[in-house]
Amino acid sequence: MKNRKICVVTGSRAEYGLLHWLLKDLQAEPKIDLQLVVTGMHLSAKFGSTYKLIEKDGFSIDHKVDIEIDGDNPKDIAQSLGRGTIGFAEVFSLLKPDILIVLGDRYEIFAAVQAAMVTGILIAHIHGGELTEGAIDDTIRHAITKMSHYHFVAAEPYRNRVIQMGENPDYVLNYGTPGLDNLSRLNLLSKEELEKVIGLKLGHLSLLVTFHPITRSREDTPKALTALLHALGSFADSKIIFTR
């Protein structure tokens, strides 16, 4: 019996971190041929060309789909989505995977799923059924759910939501979040080692801040950011680190 070809698409560090140990397990399975396709922010010098980190982790990248991220306004995103769909259609015609595994709700993943759905490739979606109120993520995530065949959700409420969307309960599995694998399998750094890696001395109180704008209401973004900065002003003696 020939090996099963399993294709995984990753577009950003955020979802690659969740997929890392799944990729390691697939890579180690002798009856599986892992096909890895990178896209999105991984290929952008602006965001650190993080595909190099994937290669450093010991993975071979089969294909790169450059969606040419020029900006984050609706027109730029729509054009990137179109380029992605065309690129993935070409890649899938070459790789001919038995199944595609995707995670989350980013628009480059949406492009990959569209191409796979039209070309008749089975799709497994991780982290479906969740809600991100006020964000376009919900629309993309639920659309990916409807185009997928297998659903690996992170908790029972999400399983129920996917079933309510009309998906076959037999193919909706409460798999849990793969991010938990990081807690049990990663070698954690000491405070001193972490300070060396990030190039910052951590204070008595350190805050890691991520700002996620409401993508359905862009005019509210400045107001929300101002409120966040005002609140952070209450922690005058802390070290504040913003993610990008």
C-alpha cells in the first residue's frame, strides 16, 4: 500500500506554533508523506521571513505560495486572497495530496481551502466552531468549516456549534487544542535565558500586550487603541512588550 500524502498549509507564526508538534508526528510516521506548503507572512521580509524558522526546525518545504501582502486594507486583502487561490490550485495539482490539514481562520488559509474544495481534496480543519466577536475571522472560520470534511475542535461548545452548522457529528471530534502540546513537549527557558533571547531585561512586573483590532469596524480602532494605551499608563513601573 502506498503512503498517504498529507498536506499541511501554514501562513503565520501564530498557527505554525500550534501545528509544530503535529507536523513532527506526521514527519515521523513512516506510512505518511508529509507535504508542507508555506504562504502568507512566512514569506514576507517585513515579518521576518519566518519560513526560515520552519526549515531550521527540520522541515522540508515542498512549495511556497506568495500571496504578495502589500497592505491590510480590504482591497489588498481581497487581491491577496485571489492570488492565493490561484497559487494553491497550481500547487495542489502538482502535489495531489490525499488530504489537506489547515488550522484557524486566516484569509490565506481560506484561499487554500477554496482551491482544495473545488479540486476535490479532502479537508481537515482544526479549531473550527469558535467565535471572535466583531472580527471577520468568524466569517472566514465558519466558511472553512462548511468546506471541510473533518473537524477537530478544541472544546465541546465548539463541537456543538459545528454540528449546529449542519456538519455530520461522526466527523466532528473534540480533539482539544494542539497548543497544549507545547506545554508538555517544549523545553521551557529560564528567566535569564528568555531575557537573552528577546534582548530585554524583564522587570518586577512585565506585560506582554497584543492588540487585535475589530476588523468589522475599522473606524473604532483608534478609539480602542487609545483606551488600551490609557490603561497601560497605570503600570508606570512595568516593562511593556508589544507583539507585532
